[in-house]
Amino acid sequence: MPGEITTKEKPKSEASEPAAGKKQTSTKSRRGKGPLKPDVDRELVERAKKGDTVAFDELVVKYTPKLYGLVYHMTSNHEDTNDVLQDVFAKAYRALKRFQGKSTFYTWIYSIATNMTLNFLKKRGRRRAMSLDDVDSAIEHDPDFIEATSKSDPVREANIGELQERLNAAMQQLSEDHRAVVTMYDIQGLPHAEIGRILGVSEGTVRSRLFYAHRQLQTYLEEFRK
């Protein structure tokens, strides 16, 4: 099937790195602006609807890094992330002809990924904390962790490992719905309105879930701050 992830490895780095000579844009500075060049997406979607598998593959390559980050931060497991993404792209491909363009393709497939990840977590009953060994082995390959630790800082280097370990363990203590809003807002930089559209809830509900989730995380991390 077009867009199939054929290995259990994390997507190749060339799919997630910015083109040479171009500065990567911070998600925080672009909060609320959405993906770039929606006209290009519309063209690719229309071609894919007509059976152009190359066009669909281009959409897969374009959005795999962003969707991978979403799913990974909710599951904290690369194998689970690959499995979920495989199903996400398969479902998107089958449903593509029903996509009417009322939202951007980005919002549409992001919504599919979010809902499928939530369903995956609820079926698995993943409310327990991950083992610290699992966190340690997975986090070193996390693109957000790599970016955050790319600059040399002796103090940061001495503490970032333990902090990241505790943060990931704390994230796994949140309910699936609260983990989703924290991932989308704090990690991926989506605005309240877009999160609401993706989850099918009001902005007020998004803000309420964020407030509650942040308060829980602060409690979990309080010991580390002392």
C-alpha cells in the first residue's frame, strides 16, 4: 500500500530534517499558523484521489515526522508508534475519497492519528508508568529530546537525562485524553482552537484539560524540583 512503513525502525532522518540551507521554524513561533503551503496539499490530495500513489506517498513523507512525534509522545514506544502510523496511513488512504476539504489535509490526518492513538492506548489499558529502562532506551532517539539537548551546556547535560526520564514517566501517568492535549499544545505547538477541532471538543474543554494536566505534571515533578 502507498505510504507503508515497512520496518520497525524510526523513520529515516532525511524525512525529518529540514532541507539544506533552510532554517527550521520553531513550533512555538508558528503556533496557530498551521502547516505551510496548503495549496500544495490540495493538489496532492486531488491527484491521490484519482489513483496517483506517488502523490499520496509525498503526503506521507511530508507528514510522517510530525505525526510520528505526536504518536510517540503519547505512547513513548517506537514500535507502537510505527504500528499506529501504519494503520493511520492505511485508514487515510482508504478514506481519502471521502475527504471533502472542509478542513486542511493536515488537520484531517492529524485527527485520524490522534483518535487512533487514543483508541490504541485505551484498548491496551496503558495507564501504568513505563519502566525506566524503556524510557532510557527510547528517549535518546526522540527528535524533540535531540533538539533540546543539541547545545552544549554542562548544567543541562548533568540534569537533562533525569529530568527527561521523570517527565516521560509523569506523562504516562496522565489519562490518554490529558496526554493528548499536552502533546499537541506543549510539545507540538498547536493552538487551542485547532486542538479542539481535532478532538471534536470546545476550546474551553481543551483549556480545562490542559489546566488539569499541567497541575498533575507539576505534582509529579515537584520532587525533582526540590
